[in-house]
Amino acid sequence: MKKKLTMVVGAILMVGVLSSCGYSLPSDLVAVHVQKGPFQAKKVVGCEDASTRKVWTNDDYVKFPTSEREWDATGQSGSDSKAFSSVTKDSVEMSIPVTIRFTLKTDCKTLKDFYNRYARRYDAHFNDSNSYTDGWETLLRKLVADPADQTLDRIVQGYNWRDVWQNPQVKTDLEKQLNEALQSDSSLMVQTAKAQYFEGISVLIGSPQPKNAELKTAVAQEQTSVAKAQSEEAQAKADAAKAQAQIAVSQAEAAKKRAEIDGFKSEDDYLKWFAIQNGQNPFQPTYIVSGTKP
């Protein structure tokens, strides 16, 4: 009787343990099904789709996201890392903020391979609350961020630092080239992971800045000097134009005066007329002094 009671209690406890195990996947998580038992090694046996639920199992269900993820290399509060660093053609180190968006490929074959090669190694997975382990960040740094950083290095080496810093067309070109390079079947992301685990890759580049702040100061001073020189040159041109205008006015007034004088029989007649116009009497009386001839 005692033996039977022990077996019943053991069975009840086993049922309780099993009934407390299982999984429930939300709409944006899938899982790799890892079978395990008391007398056998863990073994990947399949995948479970999003929005599914199972109880009465003691196996592991390692969760991964189906929604878009990102690696934020901008150095801002809450970002995944500081901005990428690349050296330009003229040997200036630039800090370049980059955000890489992507989606993990979750077809079962790819997902199992991803788990076996990398996720298991780094203990990278998501939790029920949609939070993730530190290993997930480590994995993304190795498979996404580092290859993207190296790819950007190669691209930036084709440009001078001032263009990378201030030319909006160059920034657009960098973004386009990095997008195309990472989306390529032979990208460094693919080469590093030895497979294509990510899709829907897109890149956004922020405002690049030279790491040496003195370069920006020198450019600002140079621009100030140029602006001053241009201002002085413009002022000199304005002064010259003003002088030319004044000369032209003087010449026009002289010509007008000459035409006015030419309207008289002689300059003496003009002067007499001019004196009369100004309240003067050009016709002074003639005095005859005794003993002189008139």
C-alpha cells in the first residue's frame, strides 16, 4: 500500500511538473524546438510558428523575432554602440552615425542553421516579454555591425573629408553604396556569417563629423577669412562703381555747361549773363580820369 501511494504521488508530481512547462508564442516571435530528456542530449527537431501555444512539454523553445530589428550605431542615448569610424582618402578620421535595419530570416531551415551556428554559441534569443539576452547584442555586433562598419570603411576611402562632412550629395552616395553593398549576395555580412540570415536590409546615415574638432575650427576660420575677403572685394567694386558714376555725372554736367555756354556769342557774354543771374552787375560804369584818354 505504501509503495502504491508513493507511485501515485510521484505520478501527480510528474504531471504537475509537465503541466507547468510549455510555451506561448506572441504574433512576432517564432521558436526553434529543442527536444531534451533526462537520458538524451538536446536535439533540434523543428520550429514553431508565431501565435502558437503548447503545454505538457518539457522541451526548450528558443524564441526569435519576425519583426524588423535594427543596429543603432549613432552614439546617442539608448543606441547599441557609438558611431562608426572611417578614414577618408585624405587621411582624416570621421565619426559616421549609422542605423542598419533588417529582418531575421525565419524559415525553419535557415532558422535552425542560425541557431546551431551562432545563437546557441552566444546564448542569443528573445524572452516572452520581447526582451532579449545580452548574447543577442553580441551576435548582432559580430554578424551585422562589424561587417557593416568594415564595408563603410572601404567606401569612405574614396572621398575627401570635407565632402564626407559637408557635401549632401556625397552623404547620399555613401548611403546608397552601403545599402547596395550590404544587400549583395556576397556582402561582408554574408561572408562573415557564411550564410544569409538577414533580409530587408536598409541603411540610414546621419551627419558625419571629423573626430579632430580643430579641423572644423580651421574651416570656420577659413570661411570667415574668405567671407571677409569677398566682402572687401565687393566693397571695392562698389566703391569703384560709385566713383565711375560720379565721374560720369561730372562729365555730363560739364557737357551740359559747355552746351549752355555755347548758346552765347562768346564766353564774355555768358559770364555777363551768369553774373546777372546771381545778382551781380557786369556792366560797371567807366570813369575818365583827367589827363587820360577815354
